[in-house]
Amino acid sequence: MRPFNLELWKAGEPVITRDGREVEQLTYFESKKGPFKLCGTLNGLLESWTIEGFFRACKSKTDDDLFHPEPEMWVNVYEGKDRMITSRIYTSKREAEKSKIDEFTYIGTYKIVKP
């Protein structure tokens, strides 16, 4: 996961909590007084965060802190003459599958997962 960044969120990057829950209807209230200028729903409850994505003003870590999920990465794998060959990295499975190369034996499309 990547730390929450207000500008990335404004540009459309999705937002999740530290423990992977989806944050819905996140809204930035610039004129709101106090440190909690972000409000959104989490498990159906209205919650607030600082513009740095912290659930607590003291910035201690909680499962409710905001993050950006790692972007998905997909790759096509092919069998070459004497070795496996991979394609470039795609940002969705659909995009990878649409970009199959016909000149090699297609093995499959796989999600790249960070350890």
C-alpha cells in the first residue's frame, strides 16, 4: 500500500484503509475547522480523517488510516523456443488479454503480486 496523498486522491486514485477496507464517498472540506477535513463512509458509518490520511489527530497508527492500494499489474506468459517469455506489464487483466501476441504459444495471463 502507498501512503495517502491528497493530490493523488483528487486525481482519482482509489482509497482504502490500512487493513484494506473500502472508503466510500470521501469528500474534502477545505473550510472545515480543525484537523479532520476529510469525511467519508467506512462500513456504513460517517468517519473523518486529517488531510494526511490519519484517523487520529495525534497521527498514531490505526487500521482506519487512509492509503492508496498498489496498482494492479498483469503480464502475459508465452512459451518460446527454449524459454518462457513475458509481455510488458499491463494495469488490468482485460488489457493484458486483449494484447496477446500470436507468434508465441500463449500460456496464460497472470497477476503480479508483491511479496
